[in-house]
Amino acid sequence: MRCSRIACAWVGLSMALWAEPAPVMRLDECLASALQENHRRPLSRFAVALAEAQHRQALAGYWPQVSAKAGYERLSDPLNFIFPAENLQIPAQSVTVPGGTMTVTIPANAFAPGFPANSIQMPVNFPAQNYKTGAQTFAVPQQNITALDQNLATGTLEMKWLLWDGGMRQGLREQAAAQVAMMREEARRTDLEIVDSVTRMYWGAVLARQLRQLGQDTLARVESTLQLTESMYQHGSGKVTRADYLENTVMARTLESMLAELEKNEAMSQAALANDMGLAWNASVQPADQEVPFAPAVQDLDQLVATSYEFNPDWDKLRDALRAAQGAVRTARSGHYPKLGLTGELHRWWNGGYQAGLATDQNQRGWSAGLGLEIPIFDGFLAHNQVEAALAQMHQVEQAQYLLRDGVALQIKDLVLSLAAAAKSGKASQAAMQAAAEDRVLNTRAYQEELVDTEKVVRAQLMEALMSAQHFKARYDYAVLLSQLGMAVGREIGAHLEPSR
């Protein structure tokens, strides 16, 4: 009766805390939901988007850069220049006018009315003549010439195209592409971590429910034994004493308090599973599986290690980091080489309608095109040291590859050995659980015939619960290790395992 009252109280508390029953979901449904709702995925996806945008920025260096500029200026005063005053020295000279003939037109009525009656043309001969001029000075006064009006509007279209850069753009492109690949591997690692975390939480919720059920069953058996002890104490032959009854009572109440803790653990495991799936803090999910699967398998260590070198995200990420370091070396070496670029410009400007000075039609519009060459001569050994730094970083990544290769192999070896140990522990605890259950049944029957002491019956019941809990925990440990092995390898490893015999 006491157990029933506790169960009813817990059900009432659960209904008060959870307005709606927690949904029941399979592991694959939980994983699908987590990969849709978990908040860690958008972070990794945005990191990939950022790296892709930076890669496109690096590719922009291969295209011509075209820009347009426009502007308007109001000058405080018109732009001018002063032509200074000066004296022009003109030397003495003789000017000869050669003789010749010219035609003279005499208009009508030139001498008297009616004479000549009409205009006539007649030739006139003149002799050659010499004119002499003396040396003289011609003074030119100072002149203030307006070059530009106060109002100036301009429009310019510029183009620059880098034709040769010594490998700088190629190095930047390689670095950006490697960064994209690294971020994608990081996103894949995030997915693997989410899958591993949800898998462990799912089987943890199954384990918590099994332990809670085990606690309830054990408490029910102890309560039944307590009622039998009370009956035998009051109406039996006297072999069962009040001390046996009191010890049994203490044990029952202790298990009752432990059951409350197990129920709390079950509720929290279901909430933790929902949280890992990306659901709200007050959500809860019940696992559909009733027990943790336990199918020990033989692991091929060499094959798993080889597979990890192909699919492990950390290994792939380090290979991409090496590509990025090689691109950095190429970029640094470009500092030793010249750079060649094509430039061009179209311009048009307006000067408030002013058409003199500099504001001529020829100056106001035009274009230019050219080639620019930049040759590094001496930079204080900057490019040399940049190359040395990039090479050192590349060699550092190469050495890290060796360490990671051994580390991944050692990690997988540890997981494989742990799986083998967990498989043995699971098989042994399963046999112990079955033996403890049989022992509990035999002792219970003997106790009903007053053939064994109360302590032995209670001990058998507790031993069965302990062995069952150990077996449930061994199954959970095996499932967790299998999930961690899948994350270390970088893919589902079920195809690489063979059932043990």
C-alpha cells in the first residue's frame, strides 16, 4: 500500500510539472530532430558561409577593378595665373619690299560727276623699296589670366587590372579555399558531436528508466517480504523476530528514498535528451526503446584506423590547414617578384560654362591607358622574413600531422580495447544477473518455509538489483563506447564490425 501511495504521489507531481505527456521517439527520430533544431549547427553553418565569402573575396582579385567617381567643387576664387610684365627687345632691321604690279579699281564718279562713268580697273606699277628701322624695346604689361571658373564638376571612370603578381592571388585563393574546407570539416565535426551527444543521452534515458523500473520492482519485492516477515513474526513459529521485521522495514524505507532519486534521474535524463535535441528547456522526450542494445562485435583495429584517416574531421581539417599554409608560403614569396598592371581612365569635367584658360574643350574630356610595373628592389628583408615565417608555420602543421596521426590511432585503439572489456563485462554481468535472480527466487521460497533467515532473503533481493544495475550499466557503457568510436572514425562504423562468436 505504501508503494502505491508513493507512485500516486509521483504521478500527481509529474502531471503538475508537465502539462503535456512527453512524446515517445526512436533514436533515429531524435537524431533527425537534433540535426534540425540544435543551435550548434547554425553556428557552424555561418562559419562555413563566412569562409565561402572570404574565398569569393580572394577570387575578386582576378577581375578588373572598375570605379566611377563624381564630384562638385565651389572655389573661393577663380583659379588664375599671372603672366608677368616683360620688355621685348626688337633689334634694328632692314625690310625690302620688292617692286611689282597691282590692279587698282577706280570707282565711278571718282574725279567728277560722270567721270568715269563706270568703275574701271587699271594696272599700277611700283618700284622696289628698302625700309630701315632702328633698335627698340616693346613693353608687355602684366596680365591676370583666369584658368578655371569657381564652379567645377567632374566625372571619372577608372579601371585597374592586375596582370601579373608573382603568385600572390593564387596563394590567397589557396588559403581561402582551404579555410572553406576546414570550416566544412568543423561543421561535420559538430554534426558528429551532436549525434554522439544525442545517442548517449538517448541510451542514458533508457538506462535511467530501467534503473527506475528496477528500483520499483526491488521495492515491491522488499515490501512483499516485509509483509511476509510481519506475518511470520506475529503468527509464525518464532524463528522470525521483531529485529528481523525492523531491519526489513529500514531496508524498505531506504529503497523508497532511493526510488525517489531514481525517478528524478529519469525525468532529468529525458529533459537532457530534449535539450540536446535543441528543444525548449521545459520539453521532455521519452525514448521508445525499452533496453539498451547489446551485440558485442569483433573490431578490426587496422581497418578502423585506416577509415579514420579518410573520414576523421580533425585529420581532414589538419590536411586543409597544411594547404592553407602552403598558400601562405606562395603569397609570401610573391613579395620577391614584380607586379604588372593595366590602368585606364575616362574623364569629363565642366567649369561653369567657362571656355578659356584650362577649361578648353580638349582638356575637359579625354581618356588615358597605360601599363604599370612595380619592381621590389629592397624592402629591409621584409619579404624574406615573411617567407621564413610561412615556411615555419607550414612545417609546424606537417609535424602536427604526425602527432595527430598517432593520436587518432591511439584513441581508436583505446576505444577498441574498451569495447572488448565492456563486452566481457556485459556478458559476465548478464550471467551474474541471471544467477542472482535464480538465487532470489530460491531464497524467497525457502523463506516462506522458514528455512532461511530474513537477512539472506533481503541480501538476495539486493544482490539481484545490484547485478541487474551493473548489467544495465555495462550495456550502456558499450553503447556509449560504440558511439564515441563512430565519432572518432568520422562515420558510422557498424559496417566495420563483425559479430563475435
